[in-house]
Amino acid sequence: MHKLTIAELIQGLRNKDFSSVELTRHYLDRINRLDASYNSYVTVTEEIALQQAAAADARLAAGDAPALCGVPIAHKDIFCTEGVRTSCGSKMLDNFVPPYNATIVENYLRDGAVMLGKVNMDEFAMGSSNETSYYGPVKNPWDTNCVPGGSSGGSAAAVAAHLAPGATASDTGGSIRQPASLCGLTGIKPTYGRVSRWGMIAFASSLDQAGVLTRTAEDAAIMLNSMTSFDDKDSTCVDEPLSDYTASLNEPLKGLRIGMPEQYFGEGLNPETSDRVHAAIAEFEKLGATVKSISLPHSALSVPAYYVIAPAECSANLSRFDGVRYGHRCDNPKDLEDLYKRSRGEGFGEEVKRRILVGTYALSAGYYDAYYRKAQQVRRLIKQDFVDAFAEVDVVMGPTATSPAFAFGSKGDDPVAMYLEDIYTIATNLAGLPGLSIPCGLVDNKPVGLQIIGNYFSEAKLLNVAHQFQQVTDFHQLTAPGIE
Amino acid sequence: MDRSDIAKLAHLARIEISDATVDDVARSITDVLKLVDQLQSADTQGIAPMAHPLDAVQRLRADQVTEADVREAYQAIAPATEDGLYLVPKVID
């Protein structure tokens, strides 16, 4: 059953080939037996999953089954789940049991999905390797000496190891697309504001966006249909009409105009990764697409702009963790300042502290114009590059990451080397555009991802383009070695 | 960034940085600031800062009470409360 896609599971449940309880037990059994090798789950919610599965079976029997009725999924541990610990990968929230559900969690409940558990992540979603989690690193199912990417590394490893058919995730600078690339999955980050951020623990509010990680583009379309909604409770959620992302999956690609940014194929890109990406784009030409070289001239400034804006916003967002209302509190504080400083000093890991300090510096008196304002101006230049590109092409294609999965510890303790891991994904977040990664081959027996970036609210087009590629290639069907 | 700069920032951010790690923190933050200094090369004369990708403005709603009272649920997960109040060390003698 764990070989089946979400689309196939939906059919199997409706045809009564298996029940949701059988399916859920099968996944729980796999998690219990196999996840020690990957560390993808932080919390397995066995009891809740079986209750939800039984309720789903009743609805299926009554012929009253919503879209995802009975399909098990995993939630990234950044989404608040009522009554279930939501750690965000941090010691700070190791004891945090939210009194409410995130909007997207409610949406999946409404559509009958079964929650298998909460999956691991870089602490507060700050990282590209899953090495910053308080709960230990997640291992890449393709090579357990290598990282799964981050920050949604638990979501990616769980789906790649067939410990969930799909998982929710979030992407602030590449945290869905880069793990999708490194684990051989389909991952989509929608347009900023398309999915509610309510109940998703905030990192950088003008960049954060929820999305999904699945094995196929069709599954991503199905999961995204349930995830998206307009939400009054998120003031940045955009009130645009909702689309059925499965409706246009089969449209032909004849005449599709593809742009290849010259800046995404320069120095720093692994030559074999480049070959796989070029080969994938050639496949689209066979499907009737045209390809042209384009320029995104401010690309090189995206990582520097991001590392002002994201830390600045994180330093403000994470000020709420003060040891007073919830989360970690130090023992025996001698006064209020000691309570704040030690609770935060003990509760946050190194990378989170580093970003809070950088953000505090960028926003401090006398530096605001030189850093934050300047970065916001550069952000507009980066957006304008894409606006100009989309006047000429329908989608932009290039690599998702510079190379396949790297070994644990190989970026050393140099934070900047890790930051440059997201060089091809960050501009999309700064511009607020939707982006997707699909597998397009292997290098050294490890997956490589093709990134497809679209114009605002073009999620349906991105999924259509990805689905058509998956109709004529089988990279998305490759399974990591050793997966039963 | 030297030790005293880090001490000042750590105080502003209300984060304790241990003596043993302060040199490493100073070094890594210096590296990050070198990276972001590349921004200075961009010509941004006359470019309006961008706060929201779609340049959205704040949505308004009617001034009505919409929230339920959930104090008990929220305080059930607090480190220390009494009579509906959050407890912290004494701040006024």
C-alpha cells in the first residue's frame, strides 16, 4: 500500500480495496519499524490517527467522503495541532501543546485526511540541512550519510522513505524545494499569501509560505487543493478565487515558453547537475515548448538581501518567546531580565540565536537605512527582474540546488556556506512567486531537482507542466535504495 | 564585531550568550555581515522599499468583538499563573 500515490490511495479507499484503518496501521507499522534509520518523525500520533481513520471509514461507508477521506499524511512540526506537541524543532517549544489548530490543519481535517504525526525540521525552519533540529538531524533515505535538505527535511525524508504518502511543509527561502530536490520528490511553494499562515509558527512573515511535499505532481495538486483557502485570521492571506489544481494537469504543453536564467547556470553549479537539468528542459522541447535564455540580473543579491530581511523579521517574531506565557522558562530566575535572557539563551539553538542577533543589529538605531531599507529596495529590483522575465516567458526553469545531497557536517561551521545552498530558491520568496521542484535524474545515485518558477497565482500551470513531464519520464518513480 | 558589540546586541535581543561562545558568535556574525554588505553595490536610487510581494495593504474589518474568551486554555500551558494572571519575578520593590 505504501507504494501507492495519494491519487491511487483515494481510489483504493473508495473502491474498498482497503480501509483507512488498514492503511493507517500499515503506515504506523512502517514508521515504528523503520524511522529509527531516518529520524523523520518528532511525534507519532498513533491514537489520533487510528481514531481519524475509523471516522474516515465510516464516512466512506456512508458515501459522504470528502476529498482526502482516509488518506494518511504527516504535518511539519511548524503547524500548530490542538492537543499535540508542536516543537518547531526547538527546545524552546519542547513542552508546547497548542490550544488550537493551524488553519491548514483544520482544512485537512475538513477534507478527511488522517494525521500520522509531526515531522522533524530545522529549528524554527532556519537551516538547509536539518542539522539544527533540537531532535537531531534527519537522514536522507537515498544516502543516510547525507542531509535530506531543510528546513522541511523531516517532511521530505518521511515521504521519500514511504513513511507517509505526502506531507505538509513550509518554505521561507527554499525549505520545500531544496529538500524535494535532495530527496527526489515533488515539492511546491505557492504564491505568497495563497495559503493561510495562521497557526504556522512565524519565522519571516513576509516570506513564509506553506506548501506540500509528495511523490508526484498530481498528488501535490490534490494536497494543495485542500490546503489553500482564504483566511480572515491571516491579514496577508490573499482573497483570490480558489482553483482546482487537478483540473488542468492534462493540458498539453505545446507553445509553452520556457526561460532559462543565465545566472542559474554559472559558477558554483555542479556540472552533472547542470547536465540533468539541461536534459530535462530538452524533454520539454520534445513536448512542444520553446526555450530561450533570459537574464535575472540581480540574482546574486538575493542571498544578501534575504539575510537582512529574514533575520530582521525573525528577531521581531521570535521576541514572543520570553519564558512568560508558554515555552521554555529557565529555573530560578533572579529577576525579569534574567528570566528573559536565560530562557532565550537556553531555549534557542546556535543558528536561531545568530539570526536573532543579526536581525537585531540590522534593525538597531543608526543601521536601519543601511541594512533593512536597502535590502527592501533590492528586493523590489529582484521582483522587477521576474516581472520583466514573465513578459517574455511563461515559466522559468533551472536547478533547484547547486548539487545533490551533501554529507553531514560538510558545510563546517561556516554559516555563509550553508546560506549559499539556497542561492537558486531565495529570489522566488523575495519576489513572492510560486516555485516547484521535481526530480529530473540522479548524480552519484542521489536525486537532482528541476526548479520551475511561475508568475503570481500560476500554481495550476506549474503543476500542469510538472505533471506532463512526469507522464513522459520516470524519475519521480525512482525509490531510494533499501526502501522496502 | 568584537566581544563588546556582541554583548550589546545580546542585551538588546535579551539573549544570554555564554562567555565560552562569544568569540565564535562574533566571528560568524562578522561573516554574515560581510555577505550582506554586497547589498551596498546595488544602485537603489529612487527605488521604493518593498514590504509585501503583492504590495497589499492592510485589510480592515468592522470594529466588533469576534474573539471568544480562551484565557483558561492559554494559561493551562503557561510556566506560572495565579488568579488568571501570568507570574514573573517581582519587578517593583
